[in-house]
Amino acid sequence: MGKSNKISWLLLRRLSEEIVKSHVDIHISTQMSNDVRGAIIKTQKGIEILLNAKWAKRAEDVYQTLAHELAHFKYPNIHSKEWDAEAKRILEYLKTKGGEQDEEE
Ligand SMILES: [Zn+2]
């Protein structure tokens, strides 16, 4: 479990790539509507994850939104039971690994 509230973006990107086994880019956007926390977009290279700057302030918020969107990689569009289980699994993984190292800033 990450002790600090610091967000290690490059580490989170690497963990995301391990999860989806594809190239991942993370973008923070100020253009998204207030009620949207994130989005996932498939590209030729892999995926892009958009995070709403309004909701991407604390590490916990970022882990939750990333887990939500990464689970949509396997289960697009719907919030099914399978999607929910996948999102919870990913969230645990990000929380366990995401605050471990300070190597990457
Ligand atoms: Zn969703």
C-alpha cells in the first residue's frame, strides 16, 4: 500500500502496461465534463487513458479511475459483474504496487 499521496505517473503507466499487455499513454485533461472521471481509447499503438484533471488530484482518486478504465479494456462499455471484479483486482494491484518506488518521477 502506498504510504504517500504522491502520484508516480511513470510507474502507474508501467503497471498499466503490465495489466493490458500493450502500450499505454496517460493524459490528464482539463476539457472533460465535470461528471466524467476518465475514459479509455484504443489506438493503433495500444491504449490511451484520459483522466479528468478535476478528479485526478489524490493518488487514491487516480488509482480508482485507472482501475475503472483499465477494467474496460477487457470489458468495454458495460459495468458488469465481471467488469466489477476486474476493476477491484486492478485497484488492489495499483494500490499495492503504485506507491512502492520513487525511482520514476
Ligand atoms: Zn465505466
